[in-house]
Amino acid sequence: MGRPAGTESWKDVVDAFLAENPDLDTLEVVLPDTNGVLRGKWLPGSALRKVFEDGVALPFSLFGLDVWGREVEETGLHIETGDKDGVCWPIAETLKRVPWAERPTAQVLLSMYHRDGSPFLIDPRHVLSQGRDRLAAMGLSATSAFELEFYLFEDQADGDWGGPPKPLFSTHLGPARQNMYALSDLEALMPLVDDIRRGADAQDIPADAAVSEAAPGQFELNLHHRDDPLAAADDAVLLRRLVAGVARKHNLKASFMAKPFVEWPGNGMHVHVSMEDGEGNIFANAETGATRQGHAIRGLLDTMTEAHLLFVSTFNGFRRMQPGSYAPTSICWGFDNRSVALRVPAAKPEAARIEHRIAGADANPYLVLTGVLAGVVEGLQRAEEPPPPVEGNAYEKTATRLTPWMDEAIDAFAASARMKDAVGVDLHKVLVDIKREELTAFGREISSLERQTYL
């Protein structure tokens, strides 16, 4: 069995961790699947060295599951192959204590490989790694950071969540208490906010600002930028897990569902990205920075329709694309404008960047960043100017619309040679197969509105 390059120097990491955590009882090995759903195993703490020495056997077919964890036979990854195991190797820098667990627990992210040590290229983390390599071949690297929005709900006694959830601070008396940027909401949740911050510190997740967002019980957490896109995406994956775990400890449910309510804003995943060469941020160059930033914007705009499924990958996510909701609905950009798809924030020259605002908070961060980097590469290589920036309310302009329909997004992605190149032939097929099956499943359901209307 071959060991992947870069996984050899693990002993010092494990020795140091065990010295600091001699009471370790449980090890959680965590593998994000194609949807970004976390799969894996719970192992005894004594298995830690073995995990790093030998890897963890898990079936390749985990990457052929739909969002409900069901096998999608069309992917060709299941029983017709014998349902073979791959070897998942731990990502050493993600070995951390789980501060919200009741017993002494550690977690570590995994990535899937073939037995000869070559990467399994349906694993989205490997696909993002290839995008990083394309940039490196151009003499560039990406600096990126995620912002994540989520709701906090009062826990439902039956645990079914079939009825409408009740967010914190909601009331049936008078208008909705949006309380945007309200310090009082954060203060009311001080024990939970403190536990999230301490948990992020313990897991080396570079959490930054926390704000109360535009609906009752809605919040946003920002992450510091990273100079490695894999680390930035790992941060987003682990932050979602941290928030959910801490909320559960406080008898609350944290939800990153893209659109839980018709009447209130959805949850977004915003990505900030800049490009670096040997001399620094290329967007900050006094002579060429604005031009090259424009080229990157043009590439992102031109690939946006084809890459839409990478950014909005759930049936519910397309409900978020509503005018006036702070979710972009058209293919446009602007300066310091939160109604556009691509925002250039007001910033110091050295912090010049692009904010990509399309993704839902429930999307797979590895695939979101893969799509963003593919668009930037496209733009920098073609070196074409973008259209004029939108001023004012983009919802009232006539720019080409982003589709609010999942079937159209699937078809655009499926037909795209650029997306096939960006994510690879294998993942391209698997993602299309999974999303078509999920769309079909939702189409089979009869809604309560239909029954109320037609019975």
C-alpha cells in the first residue's frame, strides 16, 4: 500500500497531541462527502497512532451518496464495483480536541486515496488541490476567507423538524424583530458565543467577527483569510461543525440551511479572494492591479451560469435567490454593493479583493472555492475587461439573471466543458448524477400547500 506524499511527517504532531491530551477517550475521523455532509467513524482514542500509520478504510461509494445518505446507483460507485474501500489519510493540521464533547474527544479531517497512494479524484478536497496547482503553474496563489450565516432555533421536543422552526428572538406580536447588527442579541447569547470563540481558539479555526444578521435568530461568523485555499475550506467545514456542536450543547439547533423561511433572508456563504504572486497581492499593484482584478471579475461573470451548481447545490438553495433578499439574482458586479453577485469591498489598497456572494451556507466549501478559482483563472488567462459595474440596486437592473431553478443549473453544469475541466471528468459526472436524483426525489413529494389547495 502506497503512502501519499506529504503524509509522512506525522509522528511529532501525534506525540505532541497525546502529551497534551493524555486522557483521550474517543477519536472522530471525519470525511466530507460530495455534498459536504460529514461521514466517518468514532474510534477509541488508543487508535490515534494506527490511524496516522495505516490510514482509515472507508468505501469509495461514500462520494456517491445523495444528501439523505442514499446510494445513487447512476454514479457507478456502489455494488457494481464490489463497493471497494479506499484509504483515507488524516490531515495532520486538523487533529484537534473537540471542546463541546462530554468525554475527552479528538477529531481529524480525512481525505480519500487509492491504495497506491494516488488521490481519489471524486473527493472534492483533491479537486480543490488541483485548482491550487493550476494557479501555482501560473506563478500565483490564492488568499481566501469564508463568511457563514446561520440560524439558531429553539430545539423541537420530538426532534422531527417537520413543522416550521422557531428562531430565537422571534415573536408573533408586531413586526419581526430583525435586530440587524444588534449587540443585545449577542449579549443575550453570551455563554454560547463565548463557547464558540473558545472552541475556535482550541481548534485553531481563525474565527473573526460575529454579528447579528437580518432576521430573528440569524447570525454571521467571519473567518480570517488564509494563503492556502485548502486551509480556508477546511476552516469553513470545521466552523460549521463547531457551531452545530456548541449550539446542541446549549439545547439549540444551528442551521446553515440556505432558505429556512419564505419571509426572511436566507443563509449565505460569502468568499473573499485575492491573488498573490512573488511580490504580493496582484490586485493591489498600483499600475496593473485594477486591470487584473477586472480580468478576474470578467472570468467569474462568464463562468457563473456554468458554475452555479457548485455554489447553490441544494434544492432549497435555489429558493434563496430572491430579489431584495441580499442574495444575488443576476450576473453582475459592483463596488461596495451588497445587491450584486461579485462585490469589490471598500478596503485599503493592499487588501484589494473580490467578494463572491452567490453560495448558500449549506454548499460544499471545497467545491465553492473550486468554482471561484476556476473563474478567476479563466479571467486572468483571457485578460478581457468586465462590463461596467452596477450602481444602486442590482435587483432593479437588466443584467442576465441567475436561474432560480435547480434543473437549469444542473443542465448548464452538465453541458460545460469548462466545469468538466475545473472539477475533473469523474466528479463532474458524479455530481450531475447525484443532483438529478435529488431533484427527482423532491419532485415526487406532494407539498402541504398542494393538499390544502386541491383536496
